[in-house]
Amino acid sequence: MGINEDKKAIRKEIRQRINDLDREYCQNASKIICDRVIALPEYAKAETVFCFVGVDGEPDTRSIINDALLNGKRLCVPLCLDSTTMDAIEISGYDDLVPGYYGILEPKPGLKAVDPTEIDFAVIPCVTCDHKGNRLGHGRGYYDRYFERGEFEKCMICYEKLTIGVGEIPLDEHDKMVSRVVTDAE
């Protein structure tokens, strides 16, 4: 099998693990993960935060989003522009979000894009990851391409039950590592 087939097989395995997660675990794990992110010094000092809006199989990021808004941080969330490109769009609350690509809550039309060089801290999703920061996304490369546009602190979050062992994620030359991984077990 090639790298793409290996990645597809891992995504299939993780989708089964997601189906096996119970609601209580996801709620508790999401709270632990978000509390850990909010406690990070890099997050605390950040003025502009980029955070995805969690969907099924991903930690619920509402606590991070609420904290950023409550504490006057400039908050931006991803907006898929096409099948390969995304931007970070500034929002002032949940009223600025509507269902977009893949059913993910995204900023409604007309809101301002934030230049990647203005982002201080980003919360990054994954399908799975290892504890060294290797990431497997959904395979469209949105985040890998976005990382090339700016240097900022990155924190990848994942349920511990969805992580895999170091060396198990097949990597392409374009795959970017994330320096910090936060799960409910660390």
C-alpha cells in the first residue's frame, strides 16, 4: 500500500473508534482538553486566537471559544473557500456562524479575514495524531497549506482514545508537525 492508502485505512479505523466513543466520555474529555488549552501560557498571552469549531469526533471547543470572547481576545475561525483553501475569519460570537462545507459551523459571509501573520495562537483539529505532534487530518490539506502562510503557536487537540502510536502516521513531505498536543490524558 502507498501512503494515501495507508492514511485512508487509518481514517477508517479512527471513524470506527469515533463511533465507539460514548457521549459522557466526549463531554468530560472535551472539558479537560479545553481547560488545559486555556491554562497554557501561550494561550493566555495571545491577543489573536484561531480556533476550529468542533464537530462529531472532535473535542467540543466551545469552552475555548467562549473564553476567548469573554476575555476580549480577537477570535477567528476557519472558513473553507474552496476544496483546498481556507482563511481565518474574525467573529464576535456564535451569531456570526452558519453551517458551511461538510456541515461545519463557519463564519457567515461578509466578515473580515485575519492575516495569518496576526495570529498568536491556533487550536488545530485532527482525525488522529501521535504525542510527538504528527497529525492526520481529513486529507484535504487545508491546515498544512494554511500553516505555510504564517508563524504562530499551534496546539493540536485530540481525544486520547483517538491517538495512535508514534511512527504509525504515514507522512508526506507536505505534512506539518504541531509542536504541542493536548489530550484528556496528558
